[in-house]
Amino acid sequence: MSCSIPQETIDQCIAFHGHSCPGLTIGIRAAEYARTRLNQDGGAELVCVTETDMCGVDAIQFLTGCTVGKGNMIHRDYGKMAFSFFDRRTGEGVRLLLRPESRQDIDAALAPRQRALDEQYTPEGAAAVAVLRQQLQDRFMTLPLDAMFEAQPLQQGPPRPAKILESLTCEACGEKTMESRTRRFAGQTLCIPCFQAREQKI
Ligand SMILES: [Zn+2]
Ligand SMILES: [Zn+2]
């Protein structure tokens, strides 16, 4: 079953992200899953935990309203193509893991061509890579959602809403810094860049 999100909305999503790419389509389909299966009445208070920071996150932010700035999009830097969605009202949700078989045959053809292109640019090489990337994108937009993602039960409840923490003044640069992001070093309270600068000198 092809993607059910209207083309006009997808075009706006591509404009938001800046280009059309396979990664974005993964995010579009994950957002479609959340919109159609977790937010059927439109009233869900969705929270997304993404385990990657690649292109697809932009689609999820644009299409679900889960955004980093609002605090209902949380990035866990695990480098996995997985997105968990929670409805805060009910505590229900799902972890969507991209099925490797959804792409592995195209990846197998794409990877050596991409490596060759990275080493030496040729117009033919670039065209071959573009064709394969388009194939991957077309497949992602037409696969049934259940063939694209493995829907797993959640291991834990939704993350707690962010607390407002006190700000401390960095003793090196004097800038206000959220307490949980400060470091102690040689008896001083420092922000992360100042801490890193001092630590590297030792
Ligand atoms: Zn992209
Ligand atoms: Zn500082």
C-alpha cells in the first residue's frame, strides 16, 4: 500500500528538508504510521524518541508536530534507524525499526557504486547512484507500512517532560549554562567548550 499522505503535504515536507532523498522517505513513512495508527482521533499528545539524527527526522518533525524545540522529539544518539512514538494521554506507543530487508538488495548495488564515486567522480557513476537512490525512494513510498517497519512493543514508558533547571555561570567565559550541562574542573564550574579546552591542555 502506497503512502497515504497527500502529495501536496509531501512536497511541503521536501521543501522544509531542502531536498528529496531516501532518508526523508523513511521519516515520511514513520510519520504516516504515527498519524494513522497512533493518532486516529487527531488528539494524541505524541512524543517521538528517535535513535538517529539523519534526514528522516525532519519529516517526522514536519508531519507529526514532534519537534526538538517543543521537547516532544528526543534524540538518542544510537545510530539506529528506529523511531519510538508515545501518546502521552494513554502511555501507548510503538517502536518502529526499519526492516533491513526493505533495502538490502538496493544497498548491495548502491554501496560499491557510492564508494567508487566518492573516490573518483564520473558523470556515469553519479547517474547510476542517482538511479538506485530513486529506486530506493520509490520503494519506500510504496511498501506497506508493515513491510517497511517492524513494530515492536515499547521497553519503557514515555520520557519525562524536560524540567526547567537552574543556570550557572561558567567561570571561564562567563556565559550562563544549564546546570546539567556544566562540568567541574580544578574546583571551577565550566561550560562544555571551556571544560574541553582546559582538559586538552593537560
Ligand atoms: Zn536528505
Ligand atoms: Zn565557558
